[in-house]
Amino acid sequence: MTRLLILVAVSLVGITVAACSQNGDQMGADSADAGQVALGETVYEAQCAVCHGAELEGQPDWRQRLPSGRLPAPPHDETGHTWHHPDQQLFGMVKNGMTPYAPEGYESDMPAFLGILSDEEIWAVLAHIKSTWPKGIQARQAAISERSN
């Protein structure tokens, strides 16, 4: 019986570690960390700017559907809605794409970066994005993230 309990406990720890790794729970986006922000800026320029804009401005008319029925890439500056989401959700959207976070049937051109970017790179991109927001927006987004934990 003791061996069974130990086996179950070890299995649960393994599942928890795997889940944390999948969701990037071991890290975070720190907009005050100059090194993380610098890495994020580099990765953003290489992977994100083509759709979301070099200045995080998004695509023109980002709230109006394209002929495909999909929405253009939104801005990640303070004028967009990125800051309305908690950190874990933003991380998941970048890593896994929009499907797990969007209404059923919603289609997006946002790719999943699983296997393309490391968790460290994803968190760094988010740190870069957050570093561009005014302090008040940063504080509001931090509160949203805190409430979601």
C-alpha cells in the first residue's frame, strides 16, 4: 500500500511539472528586466513585427474583418486589447495559437509558436510588449494577471 501511495505521489508530481512546463509557469514576463526585454525585442522583430507592426501598431483596420472573414492582427500597444488579458493567457495564445482561447468557430491567422519559440523567448516577447505600455496600463494588466492566478 505504501509503495502504491508513493507511486501515485511521484506520478502527480510528474504531471504537475509537465503541466507547468507546457504552460510556461516556471517563468514570467518582467518588463523591468532589461535583458529579458532586449531579448524580447529581438524575437518580436524577427517573428511578430511582420503582422503586428514594428511599433506594435497592428494591421490597419484591425477591428474590421478581412475578405477571408478573419480579423487583421491587432496592435500590442496600449490602444489594443492585449493588456486586457492575463499573462498566462497571453503566453498560451503565443505558444498554442488562438483556438484554445477563442469562441468556437473563430478562425485566426495567428500561428502557434510551439516548437518555434522557447518558453523563455515567448516570455521575453511579452516582457518587451509590456515594457512599451504606460505605467497605468502596466498596473491594470498586472492586476488582471494577479486576479487570474
